[in-house]
Amino acid sequence: MKKIFSFLFFHAALVLIPLFFVAKEKNTKLSFKTAKTLFGELGFRKIELGQFIEKTIVILFSLFGLLIVLGIVFTITGFNDLEKVEQAFSGVTALQIAYLFFVGGIVEEIFFRGYLVPRAGIYWSSLVFAFFHIGYFSIAEFASAFVLGLVLAYFFQKNQNIFPNIIAHQGFNFLIFLAQGV
């Protein structure tokens, strides 16, 4: 339960900090009244259902395509230390996994794509994203997070909408956990 509260605090900060700075950029106060506009600045925009589904599928297939390529590269080079990530999740409860699937993808997309991409660019936002995944002490995870961050940042910049990114990110995380048998 202690881990859940630390995740909640950390993830709340990853949403509130961008909202605070966007409010400052727009010279407005952070309030419930301004929240819709501020979230709009972070990529929360209306999208037609057909476009949403199409863009989400394209992102998801792009992520998995790159994951396959990275897996091949890591295997050929003998540079695969992803077991460290599996070990990190070995003692995780079902509640923690559910939380990470649902909240993690939303929060990471808000901060790294919705906030950082327009301000720092695709490369730098992806590098910061990779550093946030270094806690597993896996070089392969760091490299994968960087490359996948580039893809997610590219599609966010191209689509100017965060909804497809969020669902693709959540779906990607969920399918990775299923594949690892966690």
C-alpha cells in the first residue's frame, strides 16, 4: 500500500507541474475553471472516433514493430539485460499493476508528450523519458524507452492530440506485461 501512495504522489506531481507551468505561460490561474483550457494545451483535444481508432492502432503497431527490431538488435549484440525489469516487477501486486497500466500511461503521456514535446522537442523529451525508466538499472530498458519515446513524441507532434498516445501507451504496457507473464 505504501508503494501505491508513493506512485500517487509522484504521478500527481507529473500532472500538476505541467498544469502549473502552462497556467503561468498563459498568464492565468490554475483552477477548475481554467482546467479545460490548460488540458487542451497539453493535447487533450476532441477527435473523431474513427480517427482516434486509426491513430491509436498506427501508434501501437509502430511501437511493437520497433520493439521487435530492438529485441533482434539486443539479441544479436548480446546486450539484453531486460531480466532486471522482470525482477523489478516480480513482487508487484495485481492492484499495483492495474494502477500502473491505467494511470502510468496517462500521466507519462501528459508530462513527456503533452508538456515536454512542445517545449523541449522530440529528442530531449524522449531522453528525459528514458531517464525516468533507468530505475530498473537496465541499459536495454533505457535504450528501448528512448526509442519508444521518440515514436510516441513523433506521433504526438504529428497528431496534435494526446488521446491516441495514451491508449496506445496503455495497450503497449499491458501487452508487454502479458508477454512477460507478470
